Amino acid sequence: MSGSDLRRLRWGFAMDSARKLARRLGIAHSTVYRNEQRARVTDYVSARVAANPLASAFLLGMTGDAEAEQLELT
């Protein structure tokens, strides 16, 4: 089983748990759904940035000079 398969499996368990907890607490399903979508977009963007070294360096530069310097040292 690959790493992405394990992530999907953990993601599925986490979302099932989140839905069950939301039902117990009386939170609307739409709130849970929006949070799922937000997490998926974050994962997608993270994967795209990791695949593109230029975008990764650009974002590191935006987050702080110390992190950009660390990237240059490695």
C-alpha cells in the first residue's frame, strides 16, 4: 500500500469520525461538508506547490526571510 493510499484511508476514517461527532453535537452537515472541502483544497494546493520548486521557493520567500535562507543553505 502506497503512502497516498494510507493518507486516503486515514482521511476517510477522520471524516467518518467528524461526521459522527457533528451529528452528536448537533452541528449542521453543511458545516462539516465545507470543512471537508476546505481541507481538500489545502491538500491539493500543498501537493501542487511541493511538485513545483519555483512555487515552493516563492511561498517560502513570502513567509519569511529566515525560511528562504534555510532553503538556500540546503
